[in-house]
Amino acid sequence: MTTDSDYLIRSETIRIHTEEDFAGMRRAGRLAADCLDMLIPHVVPGVKTSYLDDLARQFVMDRGALPACVFYRGYQHTVCISPNHVVCHGIPSEKTLREGDIVNIDVTVIVDGWHGDTSRMYEVGEVAPKSKRLVDVTYEALRLGLEQIKPGNTFGDIAAAIQRYAEAQRCSVVRDFCGHGLGRVFHDNPNVLHFGRAGSGPKLQKGMFFTVEPMINLGRPEVKVLNDGWTAVTRDKLLTAQCEHSCGVTDDGVEIFTASATGQFRPQNS
């Protein structure tokens, strides 16, 4: 017998969810996407990243939901904001965004116990061609990975599609971080790698929920975590980009829970 408490800890196996669970994830994913849509006009030169975090927290709580990252493993903020060579988990602060920056904003919300987790890239003003190209490559890598999601394929098929495309574009795939299962648990089984061999890993089955969130570097794939214990940066200090969707395996493909209802998953100048 499965109890409510069983959904609060990481599972040893990959959970298979019901149609009712899909409905819960749709609500959570929609709110997470709406939050990132809301931020679009505010991601401008001179804005403090702490201000963007305040906007996101108020937006989520005004809608009766919870920001999942607040107090998660000691984290104090609603979103992670990662500009330029920050790979992920950048901490909002009094620092401001500058003209030409590219920045990833990552948000996770909890709606009726279900987690909606998504991130996207924002271009701050006019950006350099190499920055725009990296963002383009990252979104295309995500698209190709999602295209592999259907019953009978494997997690290795997702990983291989992402890696093959990114490396063909003379970019690299970060190895140190990966996607993850989610639902009522924020980070659940399985780990979803973005590099690997086609046909490897567990087979995809209807009812699996997980994120796909490739981090693509302009230079080498190596990263390091700063002394704050959160902020991960490229070791060579070259640019990086990431985008993320929460998704569920359906009868014949994939449902994207965190799709932007306004079509702005690639905001601003993209």
C-alpha cells in the first residue's frame, strides 16, 4: 500500500504516475511557466537579481503556491539566476544584470503538493552573436532530447540526441549536473543525463515524470562550485546556457508540463 508519506522521499525505483497525477503536474508546470513569463519585461540592464527573485516569490505566493527552493537544503531564495559563465544555482543578490548578458532563471513551484520545475535563457538587451548562437544551440539540444521521449525509447536516447547535436556545434555538455525525476518529490529517481549512448539506461514508460535540462558550454564541460556551496561556474570562464522542461511520458510521446501558455519559452531577442 502506498501512503502520502511515501511520496515525500526519493524512490528507489522510477515512479509510474496516474492520469490524476498528470493533472496535478499540469497545474504546477503552468504556474512555473507563468512565473518565468511574468519576469520577461523585468530582465533588463541594471536590474538587481534580488529584485527578480522578489518578484518571483510574490507571484508564486499570491497564487496560493509555494516556492520550492526556499529553505531547500538551506537555500534562501525562490529562483536561481545564473548569468554568463555561471552554469547553474546562481544566488540572487544586489548585483545587477548588464547589457549583453545572457542569463538563466530557474524556478520550481509547489501546487497542491506537485512540483513544477523549469528554466529558460533571457537575453539582456543586445547580445553578441556568439552568445545568441550558444542560446540557440541549447534550445535546439533540449528540443532534440524531448523528441526522443516516448514509450520504448531509453533515457540514453535522450542523452545521446543532446550530446550528438551539442558537440556537432562545437559546444560541450556539462557532466556534473543532470535532470531528475519529480512529482510530489522535488528530486526523485531517475537521474536524467544529457550525455550518453543511445539505447542505454532504463526504458521509458507511460507515467514517468522527469526534467530534461541540458547545460551547454561554449568551451570545455568542466565546472566548479564556488565557496558559497551553490554557484557552479565553468572552469574556463567561457559562456554557458541552460533550458529546462518538466515532462511526462504519454501513450505515444511526451507532455510538456512547463510549456509557456503565451509561447514565450524563448523570451525577448531569441
